[in-house]
Amino acid sequence: MNRKLVMGIGAVLVVVGVIALTSTLLGLLFGFRIWQLWPFIVIAAGLLVTAPAVFVRNRRRLGALYVLGWPIVTTGVLLLFASVFRWSDVWSILWPLELLSVAVGCLLAAVKAKAHWPLVPAIIIGANGLILQFCAITGWWHAWAVLWAVEPIAVGISLLTLNTRRPSRGLLTTGLTFCAIGAIGSTSGVAILLGAGLIGACLVLWGTMRKDVVPDVPVPAE
């Protein structure tokens, strides 16, 4: 028999043996089998999608792959959690993580492209994802009576973020207007305090990132 063929068969048998042994040990120690780790395939697929954006430099447009890849990775992690712990209700509680993964993808795309515009969907989608995740965990869906104010505030923050890149009176005014609507749009003191705090943070951010040109003032000769 061909030597290479024998070595190949032997390697396959070794791999099969290792998998079987690992599966048995996992079953004895943790109560699950190795086949329950199949969601790693989905995670690997998501990582492969994002790989070009990570390793290929000087191609800013590849940052869009983060928006596609991170939700796939998040889906794989949720599937892995459900498979290992045999908890199918994970989707009813942690499904907003999919929205948050899109927001993270937009944020990474902004970093890759060195552009501010992807921050707009990142902030808006991220704010909605956080609210939905809070409600899904606590079951306090009635909290939308207060938390809805975060919607216009998120829009305002995204506009103010763009304003730090290209200072514009229109962006500044519109962003502050949306933040104000979110702050005073509810009679709840919590919403008003939240809106006021976010507006203050935006003003500080705008003030620190704005690049004003200070004209040179000639010094009179003595």
C-alpha cells in the first residue's frame, strides 16, 4: 500500500479519535457533546467575512464588511450559547444583540474608512439596540413611555458628531434641536435629566473637537 495513503488514513483516524475522546470528556465534565459546538462554523464564517477589512490595508471601503460580518458572528455566538446550555429562549431575551452588532459594525467601518458618516447609523441603531436589550431583559416594555426620548437624542448626537468633522451652523442647530425635543418631549423627570445630560455631553464634545482658526494678532513694536 502507498506510504502516503497509509499516513493519510492514520492521520484521519487520529483526528477521529481525538474528536471522540474530546466529545466523551466534555460529556462527562460539562454534560454536552462536541457536536453541540457546531455554531463555531457560523462564527468562523463571520470572521472570514471581516478578515479582508482587518488584514488588507489602504482599502477603506472594505470597512463595510464589518457591518455584514459582525451580525453573523453574533448569530453564531447566540447559537453556541443556545446549543451548549440548551436554552432556546436565548433568542427571546438577547435578540437585540443583533442590532448592537450592526452598530458595532458601523463603528468599525467608520474607523476603517476614517469617516464620520457611518457613526450616524452606529449611534441611532446602537441607542435602539440598548433600549430594546434593556426592555427584553427586564420585561419593562412600558418603559418606552420614557425611553422613546432617546430616539431624537440619538439623532441629535449623530448630527453633532458630524458637526465635529465639518463645523456647520445648520448641523449644530439641528442636532441641538433634536436633543432638546428628546429632553422635553416627555413629562418624566428621568427623560428630561437624561436629555439634559446628553446635550451637555454633546456640547462639551463639540467644544473640544472643533478646530477654530485663531488669527495671528500682530504685536506692536516697542
